[in-house]
Amino acid sequence: MSARIERVRDSSDMSSRMSDEVREGLQKRPLPELPSKYFYDDRGSALFDDITRLPEYYPTRTEEAILETIAQEVVDRVQPRELCELGSGVGRKVRLLLDAMAHRELLERCVLLDISEGFLIESARQLDADYPDLAVRGVVGDFLEDLPALGAGGGRLALFLAGTIGNLHPDRVPPFLRDLARQLDPGDAFLLGLDLVKDAARLHAAYNDSAGVTAEFNRNILRVVNTHLGADFEPEAFEHVAFYDPDNAWIEMRLRATRGMRVSIPGANLQMVLEPGDEIRTELSCKYTRGSLEARLPGTGLCVEAWYTDPDQLFACALLRRSHETIPSEEEP
């Protein structure tokens, strides 16, 4: 069985969208920003994979340990025939759930949605090779814009792992969850990975690793803008900045100019003048408690059915169930 790859948009539409988003973000004041999704070209995806193996970076190994414990229980609760992951399916975490479904003779379909086409194709190819009876479908798209491309639910377990929901500003989480719930039938479920509020020193270490991999990952977003929009950023002229904001319960990543420079971004019809010390925000990574997640669920059509965490309370996986609640239309407040 061969994996099927679909593209939600053609290359010109994707370029136009990127141009608009980069121009809008870099014109924000007092702090310009770049959408964090643009970390993830093929190189950025590979760098992030390197980050997950760093000794300071606890989320990946902690989430994997939780999934090792709960995968069969989750499958027994949900009885899914389709696994649908927002993000690449190359890692062991997804395979734990696929194997649990196969053990119960439920495994039929797997859908992957990812913005990085090269990484998505490789993920789909590997799953296709390792699970020959599995129908694998890859969708090249943005999880904030393209969830309808997943199609109708029914027997679906959706996954959003690695704490990636933390990259959304808290105000954007309820609309995202509503959009996701629209792709689930009542009874379908959503397994969500959440990095938890914890000691600030541990968080700081995780985003400022001694090997400098996170710094290189952070600068990669400038390389992506250079490649796709013809910009002339000099990534090595920026230093990596990451700090924990306890008032907002988030890590904030920025790039700080080490010298004055003028940057041209022709693909976004934009010129920037940066003074030494000027910063560009590249990512938020929000940290959660069960209470702060549940506070964002009313009106989304989702409710917490089970909450799984590790002994040190570093990370959690929340199993959300699609209720029979009517989700407000996009036109309704």
C-alpha cells in the first residue's frame, strides 16, 4: 500500500501567505515577530529532532515515557480505527499508539498533517514501509488554517503531541480547539501533549542548551525567510534569547541583533533597520496546568476525559473527548 500525499495549497498561495504573515509580524510594535511555524523547513525539523535528544530537554523523553504507559489504555477507551497526527509521524511516540491499535486489530488508517513537505513525505514513507496494511495519507498544510483538509471524523483519535499547543498564544487556543473538534465525530478523541508549569531554572536550561542547538534552531527561521522571500538576514549576527515569563507562564524566544544592520525582504516588500540590541520574537512556549487547560475548553466541543502525567509532574497528556455539544459556527461570537 503506497502513502498518498496531498497539498492543501499550491506553491504560489503558500508563498503569498508567508509574505503576508512575515510582513505583518515584522511590522508589529513595540516588538516585531516571526511566526514560529517557519522554523520548520527540512533543516529546522532536523534541528528540532536533535533538540529532543539533548540532556536538558526533558519534554520528549517524558512524554514518550507517559505514552509507553498509557497507549493501550487510550486505545481501549477510544477504539479508534484512524490515527490522525498534527505533526510528523516519524517518531516512536506515534508508533506506540499505532502498535496499540494493531494489537487490538483496529489499525486501518493514519493521517499526518505537517507544514514541512520533505519531512512529511519521509514520515509517510517510513510508516508505509513499517505498517504495510496501513493506509497512510499525508497532508501538507498548516494546523492553524488547514484542519478541514483532514476530512470528516468517525473512529478517529487525533494527536497533537510534544507540547506544540504551547506555541499558540492562549487567546488562539479555544478557536484552534473548536476547529479541531469540527473534524471529530461525537465519541472521537484528541490526545494532547502539554508541558506543565514548573521550576523556572529547569525551563531555562531546556531552552538554553549548552551545545547551542536551540540557538541554531532559533536562527534557522531567518534562513527560511532568506530562502523563501529573498531576504538578506545574516543569522550569525543575531544571538539567541530565551527566558521564562512567570506572569504569563510561558517561555519566550527571541533573536537579538548584535550590531546595527539594514535588512531587505523583497518577497514581503519590506525593509528593516535594526539597532544593536533590537529583538525579534520567534516563539512562545506556554506552560499549562490542568486548570488552565480546562478554562479554555468551554464552547469548544471538547472535555477532559483523562489526565496522565509523570511522577515529577513535568509533562501531561490530556485525553479530550468530542462531546455531543453543538459547536458555535465561525460567524457566532
